[in-house]
Amino acid sequence: MATSFEPNAVSVPEIISLLKELLPKEADSALLEDIALQSSYIVFDHAGETLFRAGDAAKGFYWVLSGAVEQRFGTSLSLQFEKGYMVGLEEFLQQRFISTHWVSLEPTATIFIDQRCFEHFLVLDREMLLTHTQLAQQLIQLKENLKRALGTSLQQIA
């Protein structure tokens, strides 16, 4: 199975169009262009392609622009996410290793945002990224609450 890393597979205006679907209408067009230019556009061409494996270093995160991904907790439990989801954001912000296996469920277009890109965007539009950071922190808390509520059935969730 081949993952496309071709920078010319899609134009910057096409990436910006995909980003506009995910962000508030008032998002700055210069920022959207900068995100499209600074991040890496990656397409997972087939179902079952790996975005992250449990234990991978969180050197960045994938922002799903189209398609769907699955987070696998062992062999019997999984969660599915669609466009707009930021795969690996939690671990990236906490500077931890990826805790679960992530795969594409269908052809899935993403942008990969590494530490350098993230810091660049933080300088450009601190308020927008802080919103995402706050959301990630809320999700981390929700996950901790679920682990406490469900006990040992989710103990493998880091």
C-alpha cells in the first residue's frame, strides 16, 4: 500500500479550500495559506494504512482534511473519526509517545504539522491555536474521567 507524499498532488488553493471547511469563516486567509505552505500534505491512499503505531514518538500530528481514521485499542476496541480530527494532538501537546494504533479507514487526506510548523503558527495566530490547545486539554480530562468511570476495561489507554 502506498502513501502519497507528492507535494504537487494537490494545489495550495485546494488545501486552503479544505481547511476553510474545518475552520471558522472568519479565519484569516493569510494564515490558511501559511498552514497550507508550511505543513506537509499527505494522502493515505487505501484503508488500513498506518498513521501512527503505539509507541511512536509524537513529533507532530495529522489534521484529517477528508476521509476517516480509526484509533485501535488492542484488538477489540476502536473509535472512528472523520475530517477535522487531529490525530496525535494529545500526545504531541503532552510530549508523550503515541499510545494507540491509528489507521486510515478509506482514502484519507491529511496535513502533518510538526513542532516547527506548530510553533510558527502559534506566533502567527496565537488565539486560534490556543483554542485548539484548550480543546485538547478538555479531551485529555474527558479521557481521564472515562478511565476512572470504566475502570480496568480501558486501562490500556495511556
